[in-house]
Amino acid sequence: MEPYAATAVQYREFVAHAADSPPFAAWAAGVAEDPDVVAWLASLPLHKQQPNLVFAAARWHGVPATAPYAALRDALLGDDGTIRATVLARSTQTNEAGRLATLVPAFVEAAGPGPVALLEVGASAGLCLYPDRYAYRWSTADGERRAGSGPELRADVAGPAPLPAGPPVVAWRGGVDLNPLDVTDDAQMQWLTTLIWPGQDDRRAQLARAIEVARADPPTIRRGDLLEELPGLVEEAAEHGPVVVFHSAVIAYLAPEDRARFHAMMTGLVAAGRCHWVSNEGPRVLPEVAATFADLSEDHHGFVLGIDGRAVAQTHGHGRWLHWRA
């Protein structure tokens, strides 16, 4: 889904994207065909019009997750400024820990089993900084593969994915975010819970477990602009081992010209041998990376997984499947 697409287009695309959450799919379909609500949304900054954020703000202020579209419509068009203020102040920072089931093979493929220094761009509360604290169950055509210990994360795997015998050894973990969330703050974690789509109780339970994992050893996340802070953080992280910079569903929220700046910066850091780069974004977000995947489907609703600027796989947005290229 493209946060900088036209409003109605975003919501039409989200209908398919949220196919496994019927209430959200119905809300998105309603918005896409409702000129009055589209006009209300159009008064927001473009990157604040995204369905995830607007729907979460409406729920935060009392619209039940299972309510019909009419309830959402009434809440938005009758808003006294409260929902709008939440949309403007908040962001979608779910930081889905389930994605680790698809990221761990890329981490190990990029830098080996460790010790590594993990540096996350757009880290939110840092919930994806703990790949070494989970157990993995990968279902393949040849049977199940398991690795690690801790709460279990699962993914269906197709293709010759380099599934490791174990997760990476993490010597250092940290991140950067414009608005870091404190994993020990109950109110901030409740916002993350509200971002979970209705009907996805498995993700809600998984988020609760991820919060507990992170609370046992809270991460260090620097507040700042990734385009400004990242090179210095790479230098700091390098004191602890080979650096893996990674991000998942983050660069989509940069303006198109800043995405190009980010790609150029990461390409330069990789070329200089200062880090490895694992990207996991929608197919239109980093077009130079997606272009290296010759048979990428145009209607693909998942992510493109890249290592050092080269696409290696397609992944489910919440980590449910991994399709490694041959």
C-alpha cells in the first residue's frame, strides 16, 4: 500500500490488503466510494490519510472494531477535532514482530550467524530487535524446519530459502525513529495494540508476547531523522560487530524524494563496507531494489525482501510467508 497515493486509491488498494480482516476491508471499501469522507480525509496531510492510521484513531475514540461502515462515517464526519488531532499526533508504528520469521534468514545470509550489531531504521518500540529471543518454525515442501528458542514465530516457505540452523547472535541492538515508543509505557503499548486489525487475535497475542520480550531488556532507540542519524549510528554499532541495518514497512512513509536519498545513502554505506542492508518494503517503495526481481508480480500485496540492494524474496506483510527466489 502506498501512503502517498491519492486518497481513494489508497483505500481501494487497502481492501485487498486487508482481506484477512473483513471489518477493515469493509470500512476501506466504504471510504473509497464515499466522496464526503474522502473530502474529510483530503484535508489531512497526504501521509496521514492512510487507512491503518485513520481506522486506529477512530477506534481509539470509541468506534467499535466490528461496527458497520456507517458508524465510522458518522464518527469522521461528525468529528469535533478529537479524531483529527489523534491522526496528526500519532503514526502507524505496529512494528510487527512476526516479520522476524522472514527477516532472520536474510540477517544470517547477509552477515553470518553472529555476533552482529542490529540497527533498525524506524524502530518504533524496538520489538523487531530481538531475533535471538524467538523460536522459528518454517514450513517447507520438505517438512518443518525449526530454530531458536522462546515464543514461536511461524512462516510458510517456498523456494530455496537459506533457513539457518539458528538465529543470529546479537552483540548489540539499537535503532532510530522520529518518535520512539517506550516499551515500558502501558499507554504507548495500548496504542500499538489498537493498531492491530480487528479479527486478528493471533497478532494481538503475538504483540503482547513481543512487548514482554522487549521489556526484559529495553532497547536503545535514538530520536531523530533517519537520513541524518543513520551514518553516525552505523559507526557506533560497528564497535560491536558486523552491522546489519534493516527496516520493514518504514521507508514507505518517506516522501518519494527522501526514499531516493535513503537508497543512495544505503548503497553508499554498503559499497564502503560499513554495513549490510536488509530491506523489507512494498514493491513500489524502493524501485531500484524491486527492479532486480525480474518476475515480481505487479499486483503483489506483500513486500520485497532485499539484501544489500538486491531483491532475494517476497514476503507477507506480517511475516506469514516467505517466497525465496530461485
